[in-house]
Amino acid sequence: MVQPLAFDEIIARHAKQVNGASIKGLHAGQRNRLMQESYAYQYAQLEGEHWWFRARRLILRDLLAQLKWPPRSKILEIGVGPGHNLLELYPPDARLEGVEPDPALARFAAARSPIPVFNASIDQLPAEIQEGSYDGVTMFDVLEHIPNDVQALQIVNRKLKPGGRIALSVPAYMWLWGQQDVVNQHYRRYTSHELREKLQAADFVIERVTYFNTILFAPIAAVRLVARYSGRPHSKEGDFTYVRKSSNPVLLTLFAAERFFLRRFNFPFGVSLFATARKSER
């Protein structure tokens, strides 16, 4: 596991700069940069502290640990956000690289460690990310943000070595569509059948598809459906405002406990999906 390089101090310095700056006296480009940094700081805090992100990292780390990776695997994560995953999910000997389309979040991720992080989108990857050069590519809650998801998966396929693996997570069930999807600018949610079809259309061979976030499925579904049909105004922040911070330990424990069950079997339903698939050896 890669150790962060004093990222707390880096965040604190960014926050001080943003909160202490006079927006009024700056030109448009400077104001936009400060607003980007402010958003990145807030999102980095949320992803670091919120029970959902923390439990998801524990689950994803466990799922990835169950896979057989080559020694010193070269792994690319697309959509790294502020970079927590790069530090916590992967084999300790992995050679990691990251891609993040948001400039401010890419800067935060790059500041956390020596891991290379490119500010780019999946359809405009830099020349350094060469085709046929990765043992693994990961995309955790990224595919739903991309208009043409099959095309994105085809790009990933080309970046992998023969026999290389994609591992990804996506939100499940369009009937669970809610304000959280709107806030995060999603294009869709998936069923396991749809995700399988998309991966196969991109010439992947399926290894595993399972739902997760199953233990809390009923209350999450209830909150989503009540919010949809109650007529009450939506929260601008989505689902993250519904739970008090004091509930973090309980919800973290419940959600994270799924990793022990996922070592033995797949869940038949859940709020999210996880999948792994391989590029053909030919």
C-alpha cells in the first residue's frame, strides 16, 4: 500500500488559500481556479470521511485481493477523484497510474503520492498511456458518467495486454434513479445483465459480476422512492445529506461487512454492481 506524502497538510494549505482569498478582486480564470480548488477540497474530505466511500474502499480492496495479479502488475485507474483508491486498493507491488478528468481533483490526487496522475478524459488519453501495456484497468463508479459506455470499454480493452483484466463498479437499477444520480451527472444505472452485455460488446470475457451494497438495500431504496414520490424538494447534495455524521460508524460497519460474504458468493441484488472481465489472449 502506497503511503501518502503529508496530504492532510496539502489539503489544509489549499483550504486556507481558497477560504482566505478575495474572489472579488480576481479575474475570471483565477476565480474559476479557486472554485475548482474549493470543490476539490470539499470532495476530498467527503471521500475520505463518509461511511459509503470508506466501506466501498474496504470492499473493493478485498475483491481485488481475491484476483490473481502478475507480480508488479501495471494497473491504470480511470477516474481516481482525489486519489484515495490509489493509496488503499491495490497490491503493494503494483505499478500504478491514474487518470482524472477534473483538473482540481487531478492535482489533489497527484499531490498525495509519487503515483503518476494524468488530467485527461477516457476519450483523450495522453500518449504515455500506451495500447497493450496494462495488466489491469479499473473504473470505480465511472462508467455511468460516460455517454458512450461501450466505446469507453473498447478503449480500455485496447490499453490492456492480452489476458489483461478490467475491474469496475457501477450503480444498479434505473428504478433507483434519484437526486444522487442527477447531482453526479450520471447517464444511467445498470442491471447485471446489461453490464454483462456491455462488457461482451467490448470483446471482454466475463469473469465475475455481482451486486453489492445489499445489506442496506432496503433503507436506501426506501429513501430513494420516498424522495421521488413525496413531492418534497430535493437536496442539492443528493443522498449524502440524509445521514448524520454520528451514524458513520454503524453504517460503515454494516456496509463493509459485505466483503466477508463476497469472498464466498455473489449477491443477487444490491445498490451497486462489481464486475471483472478479461481481454482475450489472442
